Amino acid sequence: MTRLIVAAGGGGDAVAAAMLHAALYGDADQAVILTYAWDRLLIDPLPGPRGTEGFTGLETLSPAVSKVPAEARPIAPAGSTLPRLAAELPHTLALIDPNNGAEGITHQLEDLITQLQPTSIDLLDVGGDVLARGDEPTLKSPLADSLTLAACAQVNAPIRLLVAGPGLDGELPYEDLRGILGPLIHTFTANDVEPIGPVLEWHPSEATGMLAAAARGVRGTCEVRDAGLPIPLTDESPTVHEVDLDEALTRNELSRAIMSTTTLAEAETLSREICGFSEIDYERNKALWLKEQQPTALDSDSVHRQLAQFEAEARSRGVTHTTFRHLTEVLNLDGSQRNELREILLNSHPEQYAAPLWSITASGPQDPSRTT
């Protein structure tokens, strides 16, 4: 039997889909995870998602859908985590190509369902921004999730909408989501994280990283993103809730508006009109800004001095944890230096590793210039 899981926003949602499959379905059934190649600028220096034209080595999964095997490669200068995920996860990764808008994704879904005849279809979103109305001041990236919701709503097949880790993406707080969340489907545990544990050692997703940490029992406040957004880690953080798909569509104005779009550009235009922005515009602007920045050379003493200052300031804000992605940006490093930074910190202070987060404690790294 085959289970189809649609990763609503791509990126970390695809990793969470593997965790969901292990928790709900075990090893008996195969999983096909349909996901975007949309890894944001930390991995991919090009703004926006990659379609089939952005890879070499893709394979045909159905007439309208390509499979991303471990041997596939993004065409430079683009980057993508999908080939490595394909190598490390025991699942088939299928590529959502949004270049033909919501109608194109709908066609892909219908074609894939005809080909696979899946036992079940889940649409999974980590955090819950798929439930955004479009006018929330904290909303940052509604387009990807709205496109997949619009496509799923038009498919003539039963699709279950699941929200994991409500509030963890920092786009809608849990308090705003509480009223629309349906039945509790599962609460992730440390055992559920085991299948994706090695992936979380390198994958940059903050929301899925916090979901895994919460499943392992981490509680507190985690600071994320370049803006330093505080995210509460509570007993609700590792939960998975079902949400009525039609109710979600009624709530999501952007998703309703883009249902008949046939290009990504058309969907972007509607996002600007309804939400006041396009997340790809943000990526375009940030990519230009990053080109003008000179990354800091990695020096262990300098890293620890800057980290000590950041941690002191973070503790004063009530922050208990952060992500390595956030630390990379705080220390003015680029994405390629993230793993090296992580190695420096884990070698010097392994006790602060609350996998896959970094714990900010009063006994954390000290400024080497003050030691004797």
C-alpha cells in the first residue's frame, strides 16, 4: 500500500512528513512525499521555488510528476536539500512544480493519485500558516501553502489536512489557531523523531527542528529567523491536529483567489493584492542584500565572544533556545558556514545541544578574553 503525503510548504514540511509517516503508519506502507524544492536563501541562493527545469537527473513518477532521486542535482547556482533527503529518507520524493499555478499543481495531484491509487492522502503543514486569512501582521510566507491548499481543495479525492506543531512557524500564534484546530491525531514523542534524527543534524528547517525538539521534551522560548522571533515551546508544540479542509479554504482568502491561476507570477500578483506582499519579493530583496554583505571569517575565539554577547542579550529577553540557522545570521555568516559553526559550538559546549536546537544557559560559553 502507498500513502501520499503532501508537504504543504516544502522544506521542513517534507522532513516532518517522514516523521508523521513513521508515527501514524509505521514501516508497513510506502510513502510518497509530494513537496516543493523551495529551500529559501540559506540553501538556495536563487529566490523562489525550483521547478523541473531546475534539476538534472529527475525521474518520471507519473506523466505529470517527477521523482527526485538521490542522484538528481540542482542546476547551479541553485541549491536544494531534496536529493540528500532522497538519499537519507526511506521514501519517494515527488516534486511540486508551481510554475503553472494552482491549476498545474491540481493536475499533478490528480495524475499522481491516478498513478498511485494511494491508501490515504494527507496534506501536512508544520506551524499552521496554511490557515492564515492573509491579513495577519506576523504572516511571512503564505504563497506555497495557499497554492497546495487550493490544489488539494480541487481534487476529487478524500484529503485530510493536518497541522503539526501549531504556532511553531512563527506566522500565526497558537492562540489564533486554537479555535480552528480539530481533533488531536497524535502527539509526537522522542521515538517518533528517531527516523529523521540524522536529517535534523544538517537540515536547516527551524519549524521542524523545534517540532522535533518539543517531541524530545524541550520547553521554553526559541528565538528564530533573522528578525529574532520568539516561539514558545509548550506541551502543544509536538501535537498534530486535523483541520477541516473546506473550513481552511473558507478562511484562507489567498488560497481561494489563486485556485484558477495558471502561472506562479499570477499567484504572486494575487498575493501582493490580498496579503500586501509576495514572499518571493522578500527573497529577491534579501538575495540582493546578501550579495553586498561580506561574511565574517570563522574564527573560534571571535565566534565565542560574539556568542557570549548574543546569549546574554537573549537571556534578558527570556529566550532559552535558538536555532543554528538563527545563530548563523546573528554572527553574520553565510549559509555555507552553518555546519562549520555548528561543529565549533558542539565541540566546545556539547552540553548546550538540545538536539537539534542550541540551549542558551547561564553557564553557556564565556568570552575567552575574560578567562584566565
